[in-house]
Amino acid sequence: MKIKRSVSSKRGRPRQFDVDQALDRALRVFWSKGYEGTSLEDLTRAMRINRPSLYAAFGNKEALFRKALDRYAQGPAAYVREALEEPTARGVVQRLFRGTIELLTDRRHPRGCLIVQGALSCGEEAECVRKELAGRRITVEGAIRRRFQRAPKGDLPRNCDSADLARYVVTIIRGMCIEAADGATRAQLQRVATMALRAWPHSR
């Protein structure tokens, strides 16, 4: 359901704006420019609100970025959660790779991955943001590891290390994100996924 919130304009009159739509616009700016590369002017222009409205509805820039990250996880990157429901460990990874490639090559979205690249080049002032993104990446890796640990008998080799396998999978995905940001095509990324799956451990 769309949420509208009243905020004060410069003349003191209440103004209605769609919070979800404004957040979607902020997400796109952060996704395109990264956290530090995005200015408050960029945000207010894209969101079509003034600074007092932004602060009243979302808090400061860092708080808005965290909300945009949540929006990203629930929307464009929702395939990660869905992939973990696949019945086999290999199916999980295939779905993760497929979802990643679809996201990275969708022309409706900015290039690259917000979670991987959102704060790669930030300075010391954005250390909290860099830690936040690192924490979210670790959370995803942990969810994949736990899914592998729950694999039924025969799905993975008995000597398979779930932590190593999860790290391998997320390393491939992060590499795809960097490659996509540099212009890799869908076909090229699909070949990477195919090669990565050739190393998938087989039960004996």
C-alpha cells in the first residue's frame, strides 16, 4: 500500500508526497553514484522534495541510505531470499547466479550491485556505511552457509565444507557485480556462472 505523509513546505503549508516513490528514487541515486558520491542536492532533486521534508520523513543521509538498502533487499535483490528456498543446494546456487545476472543486466537498473559497490570508495566519514554494507554481505553469506548445512543427506558430499562453499559462491557473485559495472554482458556473465558450476562438488 502506498504511504503518503504530510510535511511542511517552505511556506509552512502541508505537502503530500508518496514516501515509497521518494524512497525508490533515492535508491536509484545511491545505486548510480554510491553513498559518498551522492549529495543531498542529488537526493532532493531526484526525490522531488526539499531538505526539511527529507529529514522529517527519512532522517539524515545515512538513515535514508539504510532505508534504501532495505528497499533494495526487499525489491531488486529479493531473489536472494527466494533462492534459499530451492530444494537442492545446487538449485540454490543456480537461482542465485541467475538472479544476479538478471539484476545486473536489467537496463532498468543502474549498473552493478548496491550492496557490493555502494561504499567501496568512501572516506573515513562514511566508515559506518562501509561497515553496514560489509555486515549485510556477511549476513547473506551466512544465510547461504546455513542453507548448505541443512542440505539433506546425499545432496552434498559428506566432506563438503559449507562455509568454504558459501564463500566460493559469494565470491563468484561479487566478481560478477564488478564485471557488470565494467560493462560485462549477460552472455559473458552466464558463461562465468556455467564455468563456476563445473566446480560444483558431487556426492559419491
